[in-house]
Amino acid sequence: MLVSAFAGLDTMRAAYAHAIADGYRFYSYGDASLLFRKDT
């Protein structure tokens, strides 16, 4: 939820859907994200 507050809930849902579809693995010790702001 912390990352969603920064990037937006829809963006993070899309990112997680992509990760799950591509077989990324999530572990209980946490994960990291490097986010870039989309140029408008």
C-alpha cells in the first residue's frame, strides 16, 4: 500500500499482474521496486 500511495493503485495492480503473469517470485522477506515517473 505504501508504494500504491506513491505510484497509484491501478499502476501497482498492473505491475503485480505483469509480475505474476511472467512468473516473478515473491518471498516473505519483502521485495523492492525501482519506480520511474512517466513523462507526460
